[in-house]
Amino acid sequence: MAGTRTATTFNGTPAHRRITFHLIDASGDTYTDSFYIPVGTLAAEIETLAVTYQAATQASLYDITDTGSYLGDADPDNAEVGQRNSVKDGINLLFKDSATLDTFTPRIVAPVPAIMQGNQDIPLLSATELSNFILQMLVVKPAFNLNSAQFTERRERSNNPRVK
């Protein structure tokens, strides 16, 4: 059984706006700091925020992401309790564009039991919930193909088999 969605409906008019600063330090470690701001915040105000943030850190501010947000209630009671129910557990999907060799790797966290092969840590690509998500990703990014899927804990690769 899936958890309960509380995020508001995506309709093109966000209720909130989220700014994310992406930083890298001298050793190459990265960090992101993300926060909500009013939808009507002016570009100049965000730029001033970025300038003042950069002035206060030794790290390099190399990317600023501005996203519309459809915020709901972050209540753990809306999540299901069962096998592999942690956001640390997940299925890493690898999509690849064979022409450009670009890749992207969405992750299905806390996968529902129906998309796993029994009690094994192997994704079941034919499961309705997983195949519907994969097909929709291919609609959104049509130049890409699914290369592999692998269940892992904490996003690191484990010895679980890759499904192709």
C-alpha cells in the first residue's frame, strides 16, 4: 500500500517558492541549502540574498535553483509502515540518452512491496506502479531510455542485482 500524498495538486500556480543554493568547498564537497520564500519575491531580492550568502561563506555558490512548490503536510503518519519503508531504502533508476550519453537517476524511495520481487531486493519492472512511473519519465524525457534499476540502501550501490 502506498503512503498518503499531502502535496497540493500541481496546476502550474505554485503556492510556495523554494530557492536552493548549491555550494562547493575547496575539497570538492558539495552542500545545498534550500528554503521557502513568498511566491512574489522579486528577482533582485533573490540576487541580493545570493550576494550576501556568498559574502558570508568560503564555499563557492555555483548554482541557484528557483522552483515552484506545492507544499503539503510533512506528517510521518501519512507514510506506510512495512518492509523497506525507509527513505534510505530505494530503487535507483538509470536513464540514458544514447546519442548524447547524458544520464539521470531518479530514485523511488521506500518502494511499495508490489514493485519488489517477493522478499528479494530485486525491482519488478513489470509491476504496474513502477512501469507507470518509468513510462511517464520517458514521456517527460523522450530521448532517454531506461538502462537499469537496482534496489539499494542509502543510495550507495550494494550487491543487489541490476535489472535491465
